[in-house]
Amino acid sequence: MSQQHGFSIVTKRQALMYLATVVILALLPIFITSPYTYHIFILTFVYITATSSLRTLAISGQISMGHAAFMSIGAYTSAVLARYVGLTPWLTMPLGALATMLVAVLVGFPFSRVRTIYFSMVSLFFGIGVLSVNSIFGKYTGHINGMIGIPPLFVGSRVPYYFFFLGLMVVCLIILWRFETCRIGVCLKAIDQSHEVAASVGISETKFRVLALGVSCLVVGLVGAGYAHYNMVISYSSFNLLASINMLVYMLIGGITSFAGPIIGTAVLFMVPEIFRQLKEYTPFLFAGILLLVVFVMPQGLVGLFDQIRSLVNKDK
């Protein structure tokens, strides 16, 4: 799936807007009293980070349909090491992230030249395979019932988790943005446009695509590990095919051509079903409708819509 991915050049005005958003989110707990509201914000931070890491892979033309499976590797690795080995979660989380990156590199290397829909199919089968492996080690992962008794990061209030996942999201987004805007990101976008032309100027498709997959999975493995210690219960349903498809939909609806796309897409699509909780069973139909609207009316996603509104406002001034 080849897209015209633009370069993410952040202007001073945009940087101030991003900084203001982080400051507002940091001050928001002053006004939040409901634990459930904290829970929704924490999950939003988790999936913004995970979906943004998916876009890091997508800028090279590779669309993964098994990203939640990589998230599960980080989650289960950290949870098992913390519960059965007795290591502190603050150590097992980075170990889970490194384990995810290692698996991604080992799996990605032989398939680095598999492109477009074929790579998507490979990633889909990989996701199914990971769930099968988890069932083999059901003694530790809890089989289909899920794994319980995972040591928490913090005891008591959800407020520390709010700030932890907010900080983790900000740090990961900065790393992913820098990765995209440096020479590596330029090479990935060149490979997406034409791997033949990129190869003619010495850009190794295998090297850069495996690197993109490794960085992407390092981030999603880390946030998956954090999620395991926050929820303290994980199961196959948390990382199934639907979870991967949701990430893909968040990215596409937000706008794959912009770094802010997955952030906006996840924030909107994750929050809307929670606002209308009584209609939550109709969420797949809502997503399908929004996706069709984006495909036919807003090909650049919600980011493109915001850009059009801003252009109209500036035009009237």
C-alpha cells in the first residue's frame, strides 16, 4: 500500500500547540474525580502510542495486521518475568520491549521484501501464531481464561498510572517523530515510493524495513508491558485480530500521511464509543461508517479535514 507520505516538519506554532496540549493533559487530573475517566484516558494514551508505532512501520509501505500480537509479546514477557521470576516490573517492562524487538527482527528479516497485501497477510498469520504459542505455555499465561495476579506498577490510585502513561506516550512519540524525520525516515519513504530507485542509490530495503519493524515493535512491546502491569489481568482477547484491526482503522481514519493522524484518529475513535456507552455494541458499524466517509470524502483523514478548516479560517481573515 503505497502512500504519499509527507515529511513532518514541525513549525514553532505547532510545537507550542503540542506543548500546550501536554500541559493541559498534565493539569487535567485537577478536574477528574471518576476512576473510570482516568481509565479511559490511560487506555487512550496506550493506544495512541501503539497506533503511532504502527505508522512508523507503515511509512515504508508495510501495513501490519498483527501489531497487537507484538504488543502481547511485551505484555506476556513482562508479566511472566514479574510474577514467576520475581523481578520488579520496572525491569521486566524494558525486557519485554527488547524481547518484542528481537522477535520482530528475527521474523521480519526473511519477510522484509514481502510487500503490500502479502506483508499484511504474513503479519496476520504471525498474529494467529503468537496466540497459538501463548496457548502452548498456558500454564504461565492462564490459557483462554487469561493471566491474573500480575504485579502492579503502583498501588492504590489510578493517578500515578495516568501520569506514567502520559509521560510514556510523550517520550515514545518524540522518539518516533525523530526516527521519521531523520535520514532513516527519509530512506523509508524513498523505499515506499520506489524500492527499485531506492536500491539504485544504495538504500537497502531489507536493512531499513527491518529497522523500522524493530523500532515500531520496541515501542508497542513497551506499552504492552505497561498495560499488563496496569490492568494486572491479560488475556488473548486483549491482543486478538480485532485489536490489530482497530489500530489500523485508527491510523487510516486519523490520516496515514501525517504524524498527527494516528494521534487524532485514536483520540476521537476511542473516546466517542465511551461517550455513547449505551450504544457501544454498534461501535463496529460506527467505525465502518467513518472509514467509508474518510475513503470517499476525506482521503487524507481527519487531519486533512482539520487542515481544510484551518485554511478556510485563514482565508476569511
